[in-house]
Amino acid sequence: MKKKAIWTIILLLIMSSVGAVGERNIVGFWKTIDEKKGFITSIMMTYMYQGKLYGRVIVSFDEKSGEFVESYMNPTVVASKVKGTPLLLDIDIFYNLVLDEEKYVDGMVIDPRSGKSYHAEAWTTKEGFILRGKFGPFGMNNLFLPANRQDFPEGVEVPSFSSFTPYIW
């Protein structure tokens, strides 16, 4: 009876960690904040597709004023430096990350301002979600904080995860 209870506890612990990395579930909605001015500059959705992690900006705000610019519902801004000049909110900013124990690795992230791609990894912490772009031994971390319904502009619907499939230029 004790063995059965121990195995049940182990199984429950394993099951509760599926889809989570670090301190919280990595799939969801995340926002970036301008540290100096305190307003939201973007909302990103991270989602799983065929066992890999992807991330797409779904709401953008003006980086100088914090005013709403556009959403995934009606994107208009072109990523002119990205191959094929797609709409910025139609492409996945990071893609193909696979889970390796405590973090997602072996993916790519694109800087839409320059069109350059870098190796990427991602994980969560108590504060939020970290996306690290890497070039050789060098890298840069970006912190995304959890976003909730109140962070979305009026009239912008919270999308369903199942409605997104990867768009990689």
C-alpha cells in the first residue's frame, strides 16, 4: 500500500510539471513594460505547436507614448527588414524551441528591426518569462511579465491558442 501511495505521488508530481518550466507555465500572454515610463509596449502570446514553443506579438503600443498601435485582429505595420516584408504581427518572433529539462532551447529569435536572427532559449521565473537571444557566447535577456485581460486595449479580443499556427518567414 505504501509503494502504491509513493508511486501515485511521484506520478502526480510529474504530471503537474508538464507544460511548465521554472516557476510558472510558459504558455500564455506576456507583456513588455517600458522601464522608464512604466507603460506597456507589447503583448506577446506564447503557444505550443507540434511540441515546440513559439511566440508572437499580438498587440503593439507606441514605444514613445504607450498609445495603442495595432493588434493581431487587424495588423498593418510591415516588418520591412524581415525577408518577404511580412506584417509584423503575423510572424512568430521566436520559434522552434524544444524543452530540455528546465528551459526551452535550440530555437531562433528574430529582431524585426534589423531582420537578423539569433539562437534562442526561454524559461520562466517568479517574475515572468525570459527570452534569451544568443550569438556565440554572448546574449541578451528580455523579461516579459504576465499579461491579463485588463492589459488588452478595449475592443481587442483575447485570442485562442488553437487559432495560431506558426508563420516563419
